[in-house]
Amino acid sequence: MPLYSINTGLFKLDGGAMFGVVPKTIWNRTNPADENNLCTLAMRCLLVEEGDRLILIDTGIGNKQSEKFFSYYYLHGEDTLEKSLKLHGFNRDDITDVFLTHLHLDHVGGAVIRENEKLVPAFKNAVYWTNEKHWNWAIHPNEREKASFLAENIMPLQERGCLRFVAGDDGLSFSENFSVRFAFGHTDAMMLPQLRYKGRTIVFVADLLPTTGHIPVPYIAGYDVFPLQSMTEKRAFLEEAEQDKYILFMEHDPLVECCTLKETEKGIRLADAFALKDL
């Protein structure tokens, strides 16, 4: 089951929003901010080749929005989804499944493209996967998340008939070596892919752990809708991941692609950082 890291570019978000109540004097050591208090983040997706399926996990922010919209996020870097796919010998038409961890704009924006005046699925041969609980949460958004759930990113998937729901909100199997775990603190029913690869377990941690700077349990983003639940989920996951020697695939860390954890006197912390290709 080959795995490929798919870099779709970098963007910036407010450091205070990314770290909530944690003081800047602390988080700035691991996630240095620019003169506008903005931190650089990756939008790193994962491509899973399993049998006759080619599964893309998340899609980045895309490129169909207006210049004004993108000015809020300071997109930069040379990577794009198309370039990264091509680097590994693939193109968009090869994708059979698009697995969306959740429907926030920086994870699902690339799922839909603009063709002339029409919004259409970016991967014309793919089935798109979310879950019914999160879908209903996204199409009836609360005021806090409304700006992150954009109709143009998700409704064309339903309208074109390519949207499917995974069943349940507990752990489940998506394919032979691909299971799904759920988290409910960042947003309702976010899905975390868990993969068996070369005898190891890799977890695509999405926004449960945006960067390695977020590993300490209290370091919760201000974006999380249920922060105390995020802390509970993170604590349990970190303990499991450290004990069972999981590899964490980081979606938003600008420097660290994969990492492991270790127990220290201060709690569970970063152990080793490395590239996926070095496994």
C-alpha cells in the first residue's frame, strides 16, 4: 500500500487563534509569527494507493475563490495539488476516492473547481466521502463556524451525485488497511484516517493536532468548537499513540511531515520528526 505526501501550498492564520489561551511568549518558540502575528501552516494531504483504489485524504484550499478571499489567508509556496500529484505520476482523473476529514475550507476547498461559470467536482472519477453527522453540521452551520463551511465547496458534490457517507461515528473500516476514528472537539464528527503501513500504524491527525507545537494537552486552537472535549480527546489519543508507537502524519505543520511521541517529565512530547518517504 504505497503512500504519498501531497503538498498543496502554505497559508497563514493568526497565532493567537491557533493557540487559544496559550501565551505568545510560549507558542512563538515552536510556531514563530510574522510581524502581523500570523503563523505559517501547511495544507498537506495524503494519497493512499490500495489495490485498484487511489484515495486522496483532504484537498487543501483550492483556487476557485476570489483574490479578496485568498488575501485573508496569505497563500504562498510553489506547491499545488496538481504539481504534487504529477510528481508521483498521477493526475486528478486517477483519483477514485476523496476522503474528507471535515468540511472546513482549508481541507475541502480543492474538492470543487470552477469550469467557466459552473462549479464541478475536481476529481471527476472519484467518490467523495464524509459522514452524515458532520455533513448536517456543515450545511446548517453555527455562527462560530459559518465562515469555514462554504456552500460552494460542498454542495456541488451532493448536486452531482458523487457524495457518500461513511456509516456510524465510532471506529470503522474504510478499506483493508484503512480504518477511521472520530473526534468531536474541533468540529462535530471529524474523521481521522488510521492506516497500517509497513508494519506500523499511521494516523492522519488533521486538526486534532494541527502542528507539533500543539502536542501539549492544553494547547488547543481557538477555532475548536468544544475545547474541553478537544483536550479530553487529545489526551487519550496521545497516550495511545505514545504507548503503541504510532506515526502521526501532520497536515498543517509547515516543517514536520511525520513524527513520533515520547513520555517526558512534562508529559507526552515530540520524539522524532521525519519525512514519510524515509519510513
